[in-house]
Amino acid sequence: MSTARQNLLYGVTLLILLLVSIGVYLMGHNTPPAAHQDPTIAGAGNEATSQPPAFADINLKADSGRVAVIMFHNVVKERKVWFDCTIDEFKKDLDEIAADGFTVLSLDQLYNHLTKGDPVPPKSVVLTFDDNYQGFYDNALPLLRARKWPAAMFVHTAYVGSKTGYPKMTWDELKELHKEGLITIGAHTVTHPMNLKDLSLETQRKELEDSKKTIEEHLECEIPYMAYPDGSNDENTQAIAKDLGYKMSFTMEPTPAEGSPNILCVGRYEAKKFDKALQDQMDELDDVPIAVADIPLSKPAPVSCEAGEYDKTKLVLLRGGAAMSVLSSGRETVGDFVSENNAVAGINGTFFVMAAIASTDNRLIGPSRSEKPGDFMPDSDPFRLTKLVDRPMVLWGPTRFAVMPFQPGAMNQEQIFKSFMPDYTNAFLAGAWLVHDGVPRTEDEMRNYSSQDIQDTRKRVFFGVTKDGQFMCGASEGSITSETLAKAAAAAGVSEAVLLDSGFSASVVFDGQILVTGHSAIDNPSRPVPHAIVFLGDKGEKNIGDLKTVPAVLTPKSGAGGVDDEEQDRPVRHRRRHRRRSST
Ligand SMILES: [Zn+2]
């Protein structure tokens, strides 16, 4: 081959490469979304290292649902970029939604669920499309219309009607969609900047404001919803969005919507993770009855104490009183907690970070607010937070007691608790949700959303309320599993109950006497703990038969002394059962 021919070939090749590059660039969508960090870790990191977002108006009542929001881009005959969805893939996704019995929600339904707690079917999904592609109109819309399934389209206004690269829908088509009502039109900025959050506040405002106004002018309606291009947003972007009147906005963190940090930062699953999104949801539905328990408390009865056998298990129970959680600056015995607070009775509290008996670290696992000293304490370990998903969060105030599955995105900050229960005074993350609505949970239902080793046999401690709104707690006299404890506690009459720290921490004190210790011998005191629940009020009946008791011990000034130790109370990896879906 001659040099001239080689040069010509080289030139032509370069030209083709250049044209292809321009073509890809002009296709309108920008760069594919960057690989994301584990969403829960990223979210948790934000909360751990910076101040919480300015608002968190996802309602805790929404925690009774798990909605997967799916993000699609173009729907095309043949894939050109990785985030394209082929018509066949889209059809398959829709078939799966129908076959698995999912309900497709509109954005309004999602918004009312997240902010007001409107109930949604257990299996619910939201379909969203970004970037206003003509492929949506031509290929996806007929399939959605046939099923009468709602969806959302997020429009970047500078590209409406563009015929460069992948063509975009026109204003006439968008008007048609809006009029028809099946598709909710939302904003997606003007020029689709991929690094929105890094732009000046002025530029961010202009992108968010102009796109909203332009769509509102064309469609003659309010546009309350938007999606950040490439998910790029931070507290500033959210504050601007809120200020401009956006009510809900979407990012690209793959989490159920209820696990989002706030309503202006709602997570979505990229369409390639469609199977995972549906699987996550079905796993949670199978493994644990997702629920929010919200029980009115009644006037406290006198604090009574009893020992007895419930479903063949010996328990020592406390009932009545006003329950108050107390966090020590170090470690104390339950006897200390009771006497310092002039309480009638007390029980050890929840799980803590350093189980070693000589430790003075008082950090609890998960966020908490103890009535004394009264501060909200977020869990500052972002890695641990990711492992606490769906463990039972307990909170109560003077008039209500509530339990719900923990969502690290929203619930590691106080605001969501305050908006749900403005007068709440106590909150902590428990080890397992033992009894719900009077029904004991099975090992299978508890296992994936609980602390490690809940099925090991040891002295077990629970805390909760009865159906008529009285506090009730107790401990087993012998070593049992959490499943056995759940059955016994339900048989004893508790309506909602969670697992407290157990084993060597187990300790029940009533009227100056120890009734249960973490050891087999009653005169061998339990290890001191950082957290306890004490019961205030009048002293009621004591009905403990021949149960042996000893005077409550107070912590020696010289320190706890290491009688024994156990490496039991570490938080654990959140395990899911993975089953193959028949359709994949
Ligand atoms: Zn986009």
C-alpha cells in the first residue's frame, strides 16, 4: 500500500471517528451515569460527616411500605448506549410487574404515601423516564397505555423537539401526554448539567427555575416534581428546589423510596437493576412483615412485678409505670439506674458498641434519644448503619409508643421523629422485633433484620407495650432463643415487643431487689451497662412466688472488674435470602 493511500485511509478513519464521536455526543444524553458507591454507605456517610439535610419530610408512617422507583431512559429497537432499554426488555419488565402482582403507582400516589403515610399495596412500583426521548412516545407509551399504567417523564427543556442524535418529544406531544393524564410530566433542568450540585447557586437556581416555568407555561399546570440530571444534588440544590416550589425530587441511589434521606432526594433504581429492585422488595415482604406500630399509651398503672410460666417458659415480668430510658456517661448496674432516678423498677437497655465489660464506651448501636440526658445521638459509624436496615426502631413519648423498621437514610436524624411524634422523649434501635400485633414472630421473620446470634440460647430480655397501652418488659429465668422469648412474651400479654441486650447484660430490678441477672447464680451481678429503662410511678403488686432475689448492687467506685466477657453484641451484616427469580 502506497504512503499516499495510507495517509488517505488514515484521514478518512479519523474523520469517521470524529463524526461518530460528535454523533454520540449529540445523542443528547450526556455521559452515562458514573458508577455509584453503595447507596446506603454514601447516604450514611453524608449524615455522619455533615449536618443533616435541611428537611426530612418523609413521614414515618410511610415505613409500612417499600416502593421501588425505576428509572428508564430511551426505549429503542436496538441498544446504542448502555442505558438504552430495548423494546423487548421493556416488555419483559412490564410482564414481570404483572406476573409478580405489583401495582404501578403514579407520582401523586407516591408523594401522598411518602409525605402523609397513605398506605400503598405491599408490592408497589413507580416507573420514571428521563430525558424526554421520542423513543418513549413511539415504543413505551403504547405498552403503558394498553395496561393503563401511569409513569413519569422528566423533561430537560432546552432539548424539547430536538432532532439531533436521539430525537426528543415535541411540546405538542408533551401536551398530549399531559392532557391524557397517564403520564406525569416533571422537570429535569434546562441544559441537563451533569454536575449540577457543583455549579454556582445562581446557576443551579436558574436551571431549576427556568425549566419549571417553561414546562408550566407550555402545559398550563403546576410542575411539582423533578429529577436531578445524573442524580447530582446536595443540601444546597435541595434547598433551592424546595424554595422554587418543588415538592418531590428524584436522585439515582438504588434504595426503596422510604429509605431516602428526604422527599427532595428520593432514590431510584436504574432500569438495569429492575430485577434487583423487585427482588429487594419481595425479600423484605417475605422475610419480615413491614409495619409501623403506633399504640396510644394509657395512664400508667402502678409498677407491678410477677414471675411465672408463659408458653412453657419461665419469665420475670414488669408491668405498668412510666418508662424512661437513661444513658449513662459510662457503665452502671441497673440498680444504679433505678436508685439514681428514684424509680420503682428497671431493666437493662439496648445493644451497645463495645461489649467488653471493662469498657467505658457508652455508644449505642443505631441512633437513640434517652429521656435522660435527652440528647438525640445519631449513629456516627456509616459502615455500621448500612447493616442496620429494617431493625426495629422504638420511640415513645407521654401518649404514644411506636415501632418501625429502621431506614438509615432518614432515621439517623432527629427531625423525622419529631415530625411523626412531636412530644417524643425516648428512642432506640432494638435487636429484633419479637412480637407484632400480639403475634410472636418466627425465627425466619426476625433473622434478617436483627442483631447477630438472636437464636443462641442465653438469658433474653424484651421491652414493649400491652394492647391497652401499658408498658411491659421482662427477662427469661433460663437461657432461651429469641424465638422462644417471642412466644413467651406474646403469651404473657405483650402486644408489641422488641429484644433488648441479653446474656450477661440481662438484669431486672424491682423494689431494690435483683430478680434476674445475666448469670446462673442470682448473687453474681450482671455486667454494668450504658443504657437502661427505668419505670417510674407507684409501686404495685409483687407476685414472684419462691423466686430467689438479692439486694440490688451498685457499681463499685473502683470499676466494674472483669468477671467475664463475651463478644456477642456486635452488629451484623444484613443478610438477605437470595432466591432466583423464575423469569431470569
Ligand atoms: Zn437525564
